[in-house]
Amino acid sequence: MSIAVRTLVEAMEVPYRIYGSADREVERAAPIDRADAASVTFCSRAGEAGVRLMRETGAGVVICSSESAVDEGKTFIVVDDPRLAFLRVVRRFFAEKPEPGRIHPTAVIDEGASIAPSAHIGPFVWIGAGCSVGEGSVIHAHVSLYPKTRIGSNVTVHAGTVIGADGYGYQRNERGQLEKFPHIGGVVIEDGVEIGSNTSIDRGTLGDTILREGSRIDNQVHIAHNVIVGRHAAVIANAMIGGSTTIGDGAWIAPSACVRDGLKIGANAVIGLGALVVKEVAEGETVMGAPARPAEEQKRFLAAAAKLAKGS
């Protein structure tokens, strides 16, 4: 499939300027260092490094943020955010899209579940009683949806993920034995959420575990019971979110972070790589370290520790 530049820019949904032929056609999207004349690519680097990449690339079309590298051999599309514009082009014209409305014959779906006509259900998926999957949602292979899991519209759940299993809730009895707290809640996944592969999202004990609209959960993440993840928040690979924690809208939880149970993470807060969070994080605050501290405090601590070690 050949696509003209004038058609590509329609998918960007941002202001742009074209240098070169708007009639040039491309057949694929490619990395800047492996692109050929039939490819569209992008460059987010600024300065001389970016100019060098754009001049050396074999791509026919380059989406970039500067006119510095413009020459007659290529077509340049200049925008404020090249990566954003490029991803929209790839999503519109080059990304694989699961077939809407297809339910793989190996899927096991309880007769009490509700599946929207345009949803896609992959191989060996299990969907329990009382579940629902909304319009345009995609459930990839080997996903398990326990009873009372409700998935909204345009949600993607990648392979191997388990949603709605019991959380870790026990109480020691008079004999010192652990008795299980029954989990009778469910999981609510709102519209536009994407969940990575081999992730576990536990059902609520009495109420629901909730992932709000547009949130992003990466691969191999653990979301415990009764957690609420805010709108357009991100929880990245290997992170662990303890039970009954609330994550605010737009927050960013970096890879391998651990957030203890019952905390509140404020809107637009940032939890650093591998941080161990043991107390609440304010709105817009960045914390890092183990235990996690405000970023500037952690930097001073590390500098002092390094100075002390050097002196010894």
C-alpha cells in the first residue's frame, strides 16, 4: 500500500509544514537508521546530532521538529512533537489491527458474560460469569477474566494477563492460622485502558478494583485488591501496587517501583525507578530511592553518602 504525504498528515491532528513534495508516497514506517526511500520515519533529536541523522537517513519522508536538515532529496514534515505525530501515522496506516467481532473458537466464555459485537477475543481466553467486554476492546490470547470483571470500550488486554483473581487477604485466627478474607468485589476497567502481558489485577474484597479511563498498565505489573488507578496514569513494568492504594490522575509509576498498601499517590506525581514508597506522595511530587524521598532530598542524601564514602 502506497500512501502520499498529503494523506499521512491527515492522521497527525497537529499543525505541520511540508518541505518537499506532498505527492511523495511511502509504503512502510521504519527506524531512522534503517529506513529506505519508501519509508516514513521521525527524528526527535535536536541540534547537530539530529541534523546528521536526518541527512544520513535513507528515508523518503522524515517527520521532525526543525527545518535545519531540509534538502531536495527528501520530504520533511515539521511539527512540534515528531514522536506524537509519527505514532499517529503508524497507528492509522501501518499497525496491525485485530479483527473486530472475532471470537476464537478456543475461547471459553460463560453464558452469563456479555461481549460487545465489535470486541475481539483471542485464543484460549477464559471469561467468567458476570463479565462484560465493551465495544472495540481486544482481549489477547490466554487472558483470564474472573467473574465480575467489567471491561469498557476500546480496551486492550495483552496475552497471559489475569484480571479478577483474589488478592492476598488473610487474618490470623486464635490458633495462629491464616484464614482467608473472602473477595466478593470485582474489577472495573474503564474505556481506553491498555494492560500489558502477564500482569495481575486482583478483584476487590468488598468493593471494586478500578482502572480509570485511559490508564496504562505495563507488562508484569501487580495491582492488588481495592486499588484505584487514576485517569491516564501509568504503571510501568515490574511495579507492585499494594492493596487499597489510590493513584491520582496522570501519575507515573516507574519500573520496579513498590508502593505499600493503603497509600495515596497524588495526581501527576512521579515515582522513580525502583523506589520503595512507604508514605503518601503529594500531588505533582517526584520521589525516588528506598525508602522513597522527595527527589531533591534523595539527591542530597546520595551526594553526602558519596562524600562520606570517599572520605573513609
